[in-house]
Amino acid sequence: MADSPQRTPQDDNPWRAAGLVTAIGVELAILTGLGWWLGTVYDDRNGTGYGYLTGLIVGLIAGIGSAAGLIRKYAGGKKT
């Protein structure tokens, strides 16, 4: 295991982990809500009935992608 990175005491900080979990939850909620809202606005302007669902799904996917990015940054993973 000579290639494993050295852990610093900062990595074991419970407040850092709590902040990560909070940030993931807040970003997921905001992006999902924003997608739903934009879909609802689209529905109102164009008289459709599916825009809110499309916006909800797109917002959820964006939230999951953002959460994955935060976890990758927190875990110190490789950058693509």
C-alpha cells in the first residue's frame, strides 16, 4: 500500500463530514426545486402538462451530478 495517500487529521474531522452531507442535501433540494419551477413556468407559457416533470427530472440529475462532484472533491479523487 505504498501508493495510498497519507491521511491528514483534517480528514477525520466530523464537522467537515457534516458540512459535506448538508451541502449535498441543500444542492439536491435547490436544483430539483429549480428544475420543477422552470418546468412549471414552461408549462404556463406554452400550455403543456409535462414541462414540470421534465424540469424535475433534469434538476434531479443535475443535483446528483453536483453531489458526485462534491464527494469526489471531498474524497480527493482523480480529476478527469
